[in-house]
Amino acid sequence: MKKRNMMILLLTMIMVFTACTPETAEVTTVEETTSQIALIDGLGREVILEKPADTVISLATSNTEILYAVGAGEQAVGRDSFSDYPTEALELTDIGGDFSRYDLETIVSLDPDLVLVAEINTSELVQSIEDLGITVFYIKNPVDFTDLYVTLQDVALLTGHKEETEELIDALKARVADVEEKIAGVAEKPTVFYELDASDPAKPYTPGPGTFHTTIIEMAGGTNIGAVLDSAWAQISLEELLVQDPEYILLGDAMWGTTPETVAEREGWSALTAVNEDRVLPFDDNLLSRPGPRLVNGLEELAKILHPNLFD
């Protein structure tokens, strides 16, 4: 039951990941003075700190990873139950978070200067924390890498790590550009089925159009067969899967125990090209479902899988 609950929560997290579109995404503005840091967060609210936060709580896995990436890990004092990267984060106080159940008393006891929330968190939770007199900054999920870089800059300003974060962003941009340069001349883009949850193997869940999964698969030189579906996160029928007949099957649900062997044993799946040619591969879905700096890792790993001849 716990495994199933975690799987449902993961699907919920990645569904809200691309809830906003380029047309609706908020543009973050920054206003700095000698005594204050003022930012507009993902809810369109002005959030003001008199100085960079000395103590921070993260209530989303992506935010936790961002804190450590920008150099603010030592300022983190609390995390949600699912934040497990980097491993140092496991030493932080667990605030909860199983289906939005957070321990507000523990949050108060940690006396944070700032709480970072994300789209996985509800507006009601934001209000509940603010009612306690605690500053909250809401981070929208990125719709592209440019949005990711802006988020990193925001967290850097809020925590006082602007200079090292500029170096981080430059490094991330260089890695993305390296992949794009290698993929630019690719003529053939293999078809990919990315599996999120096959609890029902006749109708597995997969990312569809408008998702960051699809964006990164395309940037990595592939074609996501889920892009033909009607919604961002949907179940694809086995019949449609057989029609599309993907060249690769990537198991984002490998963390739940799904393996190439169990896929081959599913009724009807043995007819798929990817199964017959041993191109069913586990993939670390944390690299795509957590909208943080490891999205670049996800891009690199996908590109190496789809076009290994282009990478050393």
C-alpha cells in the first residue's frame, strides 16, 4: 500500500510539473535594495526578506535539490518526506508531506526565515504557513531550461549565493549546448515510449504533449510516441502502443520494481520491436520528474541512450 501511495504521489508531482504553459508562466522580477530582497513568486505575490535567509525549509524534492545546488544546503533545516537527494538532505528534519500532510508545529519549532514550496503544494498550505507569520516563496515548475535558470537565480538571491549560482548556470547551459550541438545533425530520431506506471499493463501511463518529458526526449534526438495523445498525462492503450511500435521503451517506473524481464512477460508486449530487440531500459525518473538542476542530467542520459555513437 505504501509503495502504491508513493507511486500515486509521484504521478501527481509530475502532473503538476507542466501545469503551466509558456503563455501563462509568470515572469519573475527582481528588486534589490541595500536592505531588502524583493521577488515576485510563482503566485504573483511580492515576497520580501530583509536579508538572505539563514534558515530554510523545503517542502518539495525539487526545491531541496535546488537549495543544495546553489550552495545553500547548510542553511536548510527541514525537508519534505520524499527529499532524498543529495544524501545530506536525509539529515534534515522531516516535515512530512504524504499527500500534503505537513507538520506545521515542527515547521514553527524550526523557526525558519523562509519556506520554499512548489506546485506540488497547495495554496491552502501556503496560507496556513503564512498565517503562522513565516515567509513563504512559491516556485512554479519550469516549462523550459530558461525557466529553470530563473528559478536557480531566485533561490540564490533569497539565500545569498548569487555569484556561485551564476557559475552553476553557466555550467548547466554549456552542458545543454553540448548535447544540442551533437544532436543537431541527427537525421533519424528513434521513437520512444516512456513508461510512468503500468499497474494496468493494458493501459500504462505515459507523458503526452506539453510535458517536460516530451521536450527533453525531443532535445535528446528522439520522438515521444505519447505526444499523439490528447492530454499531458494519460494512459495509452496496448493497441495504440502496438500501432506506434516504439524503438525504445524507457522504464521511468523502474524505481517501483519494473524490469525489462517483467515487461517481456506482459500479455501482448512480446510483439513490440523494443522488446524483441532488447531496447527496454530502466531510467531514473527523478532526472525528469523533479524540476531542478538534474533535468540536465536527464537530457544527457537520454541523448546517450538514443544516440550512443555521438557520445564518448
